Amino acid sequence: MKKTALFGFFTAIIFVLSVTPLLAENYSVKIGGGPTGGTFNTFANAMAIYVPKVNSTINATAVGSGGSVENVKRVSRGESDFGLCYAVDSDLGFQGKLPQDKKKYAGLRAMGYLYGAPAQLVVRADSGIKSAMDLKRKRVAVGNAGSGAAASAERFFRHIGVWNNFKPQFMGYSAAASAFKDGKIDAFWVLVGYPNRSVIEASVQVKIALMDVGVDAEKTGFYKSFAYSPVTIPAGAYGKEFPECKTFQDSTILSTNEKLPEHLIYTVMKTLWSKEGMKKMVSAKKTFKEMTMENALKGVSVPFHPGAVKFWKEQGQKIPENLIK
């Protein structure tokens, strides 16, 4: 009986070690989220709680951020250890092609795909606005300065020729929803998973509509200029009366700095992409159900961190050579 008990004990220890690698030293890490009311913050907070719960040697803190573009810069410089970044912003930043910023943020490394973030242009149902082309002389909130939302809005509206015809309001999602309800702005733009809390907040007091920006994107050749992908928000996403909406989306990637130790990244990934880890993230927000093994490489536009390469290869993923550095 004693031998059987000892065998069972050591088997359990070996299993635990194989599931969650032990780190030899303590780490304190910062996770870059996004504007208040956004999905970036939800994930960063959930990650900051769950990773230390499983790994006692890791202390994690979710930190506020303007969003994707700011995270690209902070993570590349090592000011944040992890951050949520959109694939298009990551690619442009890595190549030194961000607007008004030609610096190459080459310290950025990918870990894995989290979820798709569709563009959503919200207007009043009775506004008479039928297309993004109708926004001339309107007041439009486009997201915080430095956010992926603001960057995508500028790219899209410049591309279709209306950016210089309205005064963009740089404010976060919750602030935009509040200003929209108060009649201080005519429309607001979010780049985030659906259903989004700020859009829901706006719809409580005002009858809203979502514009089919995907139609204008296709007509003007937007997809030939930028690596966004067409997507349809299904009917009923914001209530029974809402029809489907054609739009485009970016891929949200969990990113890290190239200098972080391989074993730290590997451990964090084994924690987050375990069955229990993915379940915990989905419990924080249903949007994260896209965070699966099958979607691991979806939309990734910069090289993977060596710790991520090791993890995904163990999962049977074939990583393209251009994403290994």
C-alpha cells in the first residue's frame, strides 16, 4: 500500500510539473491593456489575476494604455512586458510605417491570436446617416489618441476621403458613449469584439444603427491597401431589431518584448492556452472564445517570441519561417 501511495504521489508531482513549469526566480510583469470600457482592459485584468494564481513566482499588473499603437511602442521598448496589439498596427510599427512615426519598433514579438476586432461605426437610427461617406461636417469620436481604434479610423476615413471633412474627437469608448447619448457627438467608432459594452450603453437611451463600413471598404479598394479582413456582424448582435452589418476587422494579438526569458513566455503561454486557462478567459468575456489552439497563428504579422515558438511547435503548429527570428 505504501509503495502504491508513493508511486501515486510522485506521478501527481510529475504531472503538475509537466503542465505548469516551475520558474526558478520571481518575476513582476506589466500587461498593457487599453481604454476604459474596452475589451483590451478586460483581457489584461483577467490575465493579471489568473497567471499569478497558477504561478506563484509571477506577479502581474494590468496597466492602462491608449490602446494598440501605444502598446506596440511600450512593449517594444520594454516599458510593458506584455500587451494587446492589433496585427496591422504591429506590422506597421515593426516596419517603421506608423503615421507620423517612422521609428521601427523591432523589439515587439508575438505570442498568439486572441480574437478578431471588428470596426463598428455607431450613429443615431434617425440621423439620416446611411454611409460613412455621410459623415462630412459631423462630430465623430474615433477612440483614444494612440489607440488601435483611432489608427484604424484615420486609415479608413482618409482612404475613403472624409477624414479632412470632419473634426475627429479623440476619446475612449465609455466617454464616447456618454457624449453620444448627450448629443455632443453625432457618431462614434470602436474597433473591438461584439457585443461591446459602450455600444450597449449608448443603445439604452438612444435608438442606434451600425453602418455597413465594409461596403465602403470594398468599393474603395481598402483591403488592397491594408491587411484588414472583411467580416459580418450577425443580425441580433445588439438586439433583435438589428440587421447584420458588413464591416472589417483586425486580429488582436497577445504580444511581448523580445528580451523576456524564453522560459517565462513559455510558462505564461502554457498557463493561458491550457484548457482551464482558456476557460477562465472566456468566463471574463465571451469574445475570448476565439482564443483557441486552432486560431493560434491567425493574423500574426511579426515574429513569434522563442518561448512562443517552443510552445506552438509542441502543439503541432507549423510556424512560417518569416515569423521565426
